[in-house]
Amino acid sequence: MSRIGKKPVVIPAGVTATINDGVLTVKGAKGTLTLGLADEITYAIEDGAISMQPANDTKRARAFWGLQRTLVANLVTGVTEGYSKTLLITGVGYRATAQGKTLKLQLGYSHDVNFPVPEGIEVKTPDNTTVEISGIDKQKVGQVAAEIRRWRKPEPYKGKGIKYRGEFIFRKEGKKK
């Protein structure tokens, strides 16, 4: 069994990481992210990398080991490259427009859906059927994309709705006469 936690997270040039009072702070070109550290894991910043080890040999400590390593890697990637998700809108009359800090969605309801964009997230609409969500926090980007998609999930008969780019929608045949 390979252990992802054994691999240290390399800190690229231009990124600084500090540990103070149980909080890891990572600063980079795109911004600053913080992570509350688990008590079950011991952390060390040495030789341009962040390494982790379980503090004891309990099952809980071993379970947190890989999770914490992945969360730290997500922080470093977020402040250097950032994260983005693309939503595709399919359906007659379905469209989206970004207006400042609000995303206006027309999804076949009797009213328009005005989705307020949270702080730290940027939403662009290159055309009226594509929504690009980007930011430095992977969890926030995914959460905003899921909340937008929840307004009109893709249905299996005609494929209408909001889907992620690259997502496969299993299509059903429908009624026979």
C-alpha cells in the first residue's frame, strides 16, 4: 500500500509557508490561504518542502495523514496556479450572463435566477452558454460550481440543464408508441 502522506509537498519559488499556533499559512503570487492543522499530525518545513508524519500510531492519525498532505498540496497549487471549473448550459432559452458580483441565469423558470458570487471567486461568461468559475481555494470553486449546477441539473432524456465540461450524461431512450 502506497502512502501519499510520505511524499513531502514541494514549495515552489515565490511561495512562502509558515506554521504558527496550529495554522499553516501559504502566501504566493495569487494570494494567501490558511489551513488549521490536525493534532494527530506533526508538520515540518525544511529544505523547501512541507513534510508530515503521524504523531502517534492510531488509526485516526494514519487516516488524517494523507488527507492533510492533500490539503496542503491544494493550498500550494491554489496560490501558484489557482483552480477553475467550467459549466456548460444546454437547453432552448437557457443562458447566463455575469453582471459584476452577480451571475444572472435564465433556466426556464418564470423568473431569472440571480446568483451572488462569493468573495474570492471570479465568474466569467465567455458566451451565454458557458460559465467559467475560478479562484485560489479549491473547495470554494467546487462549492460555487455545485450550487450553480443545482439550479438545473442535466436531465437524462434531452440532456437539458447545467453540466460540468467533460461530464458524461447517461441518456435514456424515452417512451415507445
